[in-house]
Amino acid sequence: MIATVNRRLTHTLQERVAGLRCRNCGARFPKVYLRRCPECGGLLVVQYDWELLRSAARDALGGPGIWRYWPLLPVTDPAHFVSLDEGRTPLLHAPRLGAALGLHDLWIKYEGTNPTGTFKDRSSATAVSSALEFGFWATALVTTGNGGSAVASYSARAGLKSFIFAPTHSAQPKLHHMAACATELVLVEGDYDAISRTYKQLIDQVEGVFDCGGLASPYKLEGKKSLAYEVAESFGWQTPDVVICPVGTGDQFVAAWLGFEDLVRLGWIERRPRMVCVQSTVADSIVAAWREGHELRPRPAGRTVAEGVAIGDPGAKGEWILDILREGDGLGVTPEDDEILAAQRLLAKTEGLWAGPTGAIAVAGAARLARDGTLAHDARVVCIVSETGLKGEYPPLKRAATPPDLGVWQEIITRRRGAS
Ligand SMILES: *Cc1c(COP(=O)(O)O)cnc(C)c1O
Ligand SMILES: [Zn+2]
């Protein structure tokens, strides 16, 4: 599986992972399995030896899926790189969508081609690989679907057992996907928060089960840095002006920022992009705090069509995003459900990309920012479209049937000719 990874450089770069550092109190730890800082409960960040990486990382690029960037990822032994050839997703120029929105250099990073249909594959690859590296026998998480199908898939691929806890009301296509790949899909009555409380007690007690969920795994977060590496490399190691990112737990947003920061450190790009945090109006704690200039005030999430971002309390990661927005001249935007659904349709009609509503929320954010003049028309803008539309659950299509009548059908085609 890992034949393409350069053996000599693997040896040279073996010591590149320097350990973990607490973002809150600065305490340092060796590379061990920790979810939070044992001193203060803060978020942990993987640290690297930059001198070593500057000398050898460029020549070492190569490997399956996100492991192309293995020098910048926290798994040491290539034998533990678990992959379904995730990542390497298309970065598509979107001229028709751009014309509709008034953005003349618009790009879509389309994550729907990942093996499980969302960008969760990136973080699941590093989380499950870390589980393997630390000698765990199983993985677990609480999920409404996308995270669960990715973790179950990568665990199966790694030969690890997986225990997936999901609310009964999750979408049927996702439940079937998880049931197929997981060792145990445990359906639970109750909302996400209630399920998470019991899960937290469980995961603290069971031995050898790697926590792939929650809001705080440094090893999970790292995998999503690969999205930033791919965007920069696709542009010939250039930075786009703006990257628009959906925010649920905030993993992808923070990881993209860290990924661009890594590349600046290596001298492969010159600057980081301006980042846009997109939340739903019903789960907007980060953007509200950014807009009003106060600290994060979590509140329960309401219902939205963009279920992947319906997180009311992103915790310490939300505070981290606030810091990034303030430090990096970032922006926040919160489209309404009808704007999200309009963006979903527009993306399909103009570029032929069928994304779920959560996947389309970044496009809805771009539309809003272009309309109110916040984004310059010639800015190079990348929208992260985080999922395929094929895993969603939709009500029956309301549309009257036509008879098999030649005249009626000809009329349909004639009517559309030349019209938009
Ligand atoms: C999980 C998810 C998100 C949110 O990503 P975070 O990294 O949790 O902020 C966005 N879109 C889709 C499709 C997801 O599955
Ligand atoms: Zn700490």
C-alpha cells in the first residue's frame, strides 16, 4: 500500500514529529495519545521539527491519498498510513457560477469525490492511522452520519473494530453506509448533546478504544490540513486570496489555517489566504461573537438544512477560530436556509456539481459576500464544497408526470431552446 513512499527520506524524517503543545498553557508533551492538555484541558497541537522539514520535505512528497503530504502529518511509520486514496479532490474553476455571483476568479474545491463522499475522509485517515500507531484495537465516535461513515470505513480498511453511536433520526443513506462498514452501529434515542454526554463517560473508561470524535483530537485535525496543501499545490504553490469554509466543529477551518501556515513556514508559499467562516443562522456562535466583538457565547443549535454545521457549542475550537478571524483579517457569514438551497441548485445548474446543503453553504456564503460588496469581483476565491449530494435524504420530488406524447415532449424542448 505504501510502496511509493520514499524509504530513505522516511528514515531521514523519522524524528520530525516533535510532540504536542497545549494552545492554552503552552505545556509540551511527547507524541502520545492525549485528547486534551492534562494540565489545563486546553487543545493540543502537533509540533514538528521545521529545520528538518525544510531540508527534506519537498523531495519526500508522494504516497497514496493525503499521505502525499506525509512529512507534514503526525504518523511516523509508513506501515500505519491507512488510505482509501482520499483527498486529491478536484479544484475546479467555476466560470458560470462565478458569472452568476459576480466573482470572476471563483474556484470550487469539490470534496464529494472522497471515498465516503465528504472531507471527513481526510481526518479519519489520520485518526485511524494514529489509532493503529498507538496500538489501539478499536475506534469510536458519536456522529450524525458523515464522520461515522468515514471512521467506520477507514477502521475497516485498517483492520480495526469500530463503534459508531448515531441518533435514530440520522439520514437513511448515511445509516446504511455506517451499518455496512462499522463493527457496531449503535442507534441511540435522544439528541446529539445527550448522546455525547454518555459517550464521554464511556470513552474515558474503556481500554484501547481510540476516540475519533469529540471536539478535540490533535491527530484527527491534522489530516484536514491536506486540503490546504492541495489547494496551494494546485495553484503551483500560490495562495488564493480568499478561502471560504463551512464550520461545524471548526476542525476543517482551523486545519486549513494551520496547513497554510505550515507552507509559509516551509517557504513554499508567501502568505496565508483570508479565511471566511460560514455558519448557519441557527448555529452562529462564532460569527456572532466575531461580528459583535465579544467572546464566544454558545447556544443550542436550531434546525437547518445544513445539518453538518448545526453545532451550537464549538468550545475551545470556536475561540481558536475567533482568534484566526481577528489575527488574519478573516470574515464570518451566516446564510439562511433558503440561500443555502438556492446555492445548492445554482451549483448544480451552472457547474454540474450536486452537493448536499451543508456542502453548498460555502457557495451561499460567497453569494452573500459578493452581493454586499465585501468580496472584490476579481479576487481569487476558493469555496470548499464539503460533500456530495448523493448521501442526503430528500422528500419525494413534486412534479407532475407527462404522458408519452410526442407533441408535448417536442414542445418542452422547443420552449427551452435559447432560454436560460
Ligand atoms: C463535518 C462536516 C462539516 C463541518 O466540518 P468541521 O470540520 O466539523 O467544522 C461540513 N460539511 C460536511 C459535509 C461535514 O460532514
Ligand atoms: Zn494546557
